[in-house]
Amino acid sequence: MSRRRGHQQFSCSRSSFTRGIGENLYSVIVIGAFFAEAFVASFIPYVGQLLYFVLLSWLYAYYCFEYKWGLAQWSLERRLVFFETNWAFFSGFGSPCVLATFFFSPLVSTGVTAILYPLFVLIATASDPEKSIARVKRDSSLFPRLPIFYLANSCSLPIVRFFVSRFPATR
């Protein structure tokens, strides 16, 4: 009996490990599609650079908080919902890193980003945005959920379906 129980625990942990790997791969595909979306948006006349700035700000903020959320074992869906619900906070959080890339030469911007990014990861990891955002939202609900990752998600699903159909999970 204990032997079977041990097998069930191993099977359960293997299943959760496999699910975690799949979710991380899906996250990489979604974020890659989001970066491609930002890159393409930069070519839109008149508003492209502004849109690129905002999208990159969100991307940097997501990357900074990704470590915290991973340690807290948040699912990808929870991360995206929280991010899209609090998009104004995250656009402000990621913008200092992006400012460096817009106003300095490539060499200087790389150096500034190399200094700022780890600092922002530490700030994100030590922060408690859920509490701060909840306090602000109590006062006003000016910012509805913005489906930031909708296009990236929509582009990623066919890729994932293709791989799932090619490499079905074994049970």
C-alpha cells in the first residue's frame, strides 16, 4: 500500500513538474509574440514610437515581476490577469529602463539598462504591489482591465496547439 502511495506522489509531482515546464514554455512564446508585436508597432507612422515605448515598458515590468511571481508559484493566467488589471502601475514601473534605450546611444543605453534592470528586479521582488494597488483602487477605479496580451496570446495558441498535436503527452 505504501508503495502505491509513493508512486501516486511521484506521479503527481511529475505531472505538476511537466505542467510547470509547459506553462513556462507557453510564457516564453507569449512574451516572444508580445515583443514581436512591439517591434512591428514601432513601424506605425506617427504613433509607432510612442506605442513601442509603452509596450516595451510593459515588457520590462513583466520581466522584472516574473521572478517574484515564479517564486510565489503564480500560474501564467494569474500573472496575466493581474498585469492587465494593473496596467497603469506596470507601465510606470517599466518606463525608466525603456527611457535609457530611447535617449542614449546603444552603448550607453546597454550599460544603463544593465545597471537598472537588476535593480528593478530586486525592487519588484521585495515589493508588495498587490497591497499598494488595492489601496489605490479603493480610492478610485479609473483604470479598467486592458487586454494587453490578447494579440500575443492569440498568436501563441496555434503554435502551442501545433506542438501539442505533434508531441502528445504520455500518461
